[in-house]
Amino acid sequence: MTARPPTPRRAPITDWTHRVLTHAYRGQPPADVIARAVRLLATADGHLDTRGQLTTERAARRQK
């Protein structure tokens, strides 16, 4: 008996978000667009380093 693959987590989106995804990013998988947006936001907020790795508070304090 083989194990079933894990089910991906899905968060509900608003009607506005759906409209943006379907009109501005036509032809692109919504999950890919949202993943890029989260990565950009996390980088801008200082939660990811330049390699895309999560930063710890301790590491962030050392960089300041």
C-alpha cells in the first residue's frame, strides 16, 4: 500500500484578489503568482536574506 501524497494547503481568496489574478496575471498559475508575491513581501520586510533563506531575529540584529 502506498501513501497518498499530502494535500496542499489552500487559503480562501477574496473576489478582488481573484479578479487581479485572472486579469493581471492571465495564463499564470495563481499559486505561482501568490508565491512570488509572498517572497517579494518577505524580502522587503527583511524576513528573507538575499539567497531567499529565512532570517532569524538574531541574524537580523547582527546585520544592523
